[in-house]
Amino acid sequence: MSEIDSYDELKKQMAAAKDRFASEVDGATMTVVKDEGVHRHLTFRFPKASWDWFEVVTWPGVLTLRGGLGCWSFTRSEDMLDFFRPGPNRERIDPLYWAGKLVPGSGSEVKVYDEGRARAYVRQAVAEAVERHEHIRAEDAEEWLFSEFSYAEWDSEAALMRTLGWFEGRVDAERPVGGSVEKFTASEFHFPVQDWDLYRYSDWFLLSCVVLPWAAEQYDAALVPVG
């Protein structure tokens, strides 16, 4: 059960990250602090960006990006700057693959809880339950969970679980007495939270994925003799 198209959502996020970077890259500068083989220290400044700066540090087998975008450390090959260089036989930006090359505990969150996803999953679960049973109206569920007067909370996974528990209690409290409908309880509302993908890629991680190939290009361009 899912109303979420994760791939389509990721495409939209990537498009937004590219657009943001394009609007903030003007005037960017690079300073080569250290350049000794795969031992490098590059700093970048962005006068038009809200995140202002970041640095890229490489050493054998590792690349770390640190600064206004967060902190991310990747490991895969001896020269990790080469790993992010655009090439004819590789994706220019590949967040799904690159996320798998992060050093465990390297810093910032790759994925973050998405309140919109939680609401979509719950709405679909309630709609399916209402279709099966008549002891509660769709209008009641909508008011209890999604109206401005609702006690529902959505801003974290823990809040989501509290909301679902509260909702199930409300359903039981409102259950009609007498007749065959009495056997229906909140258990008829199936919320398989363990099967829901409540997390999306962090906007900062995706922006970092846009930045890294660009940073490799800036470094390579600085190595080319002029004239």
C-alpha cells in the first residue's frame, strides 16, 4: 500500500537541488589549500548562497565535504575526487549509489522524516478501512486526524505513533452499541507503519550531490595551464 512514488519524488527533489545551486553559484571561488597527489584541501566560497561555504578534503580512499551543506564522508576508491568526476560512462549525479558509499557515522542525516508522507499513508489506510466498515464515517476520520481542530501530531515518527494510538482510542470510544456493528473495533483500522517508507532524502544531501561533480570540475579546470 502506497500513495508515495519515491522515485518520482526523488526526481523532483533533484531538479529543485539543481535549480537552487544554479541560482546560487554565481561568484563562487575556489582556493587550493593543499594539493599533494590524493591529499587535497579545497575551500569554496559562495557570496550568493545561504550556505556560504564548504571545503573538500581528500586522502587515500576518503573524501569529506564539510561546511554549510553539512558534513559527508565517502569511501570507495583510492582517489575519491575521481569518483565524483563526471564521465561518459557514469551518471553525473547518482545520490542512490553515492549514499551507499558514505562512511558510517560520517555526519549529517542522509534521510529525514517526511510529515507529508506520513499523512498520505494514514489517509490511504483510513480510506481503505472506511470502505470496509460502516461504524465510522470518513468525515469523522478526516476531522479527527486532519482538521485544524485535531489533536493529531505529525512532526516526527514518535508523534505519528501517538496520533495513531489516540485515533484508535477515539474510534473505540465512538463505536455504536448494539447490533452486528458492535464487533468492529479500532483493530479494523490497519496502520502498517513498519511497512511505510516515512523518510525521504535530505535536501542538503542532494544539494551536496549536485555540488561534488561541480567541485571536481573546478579543481580540474584550475590545473589546466592558461595559454
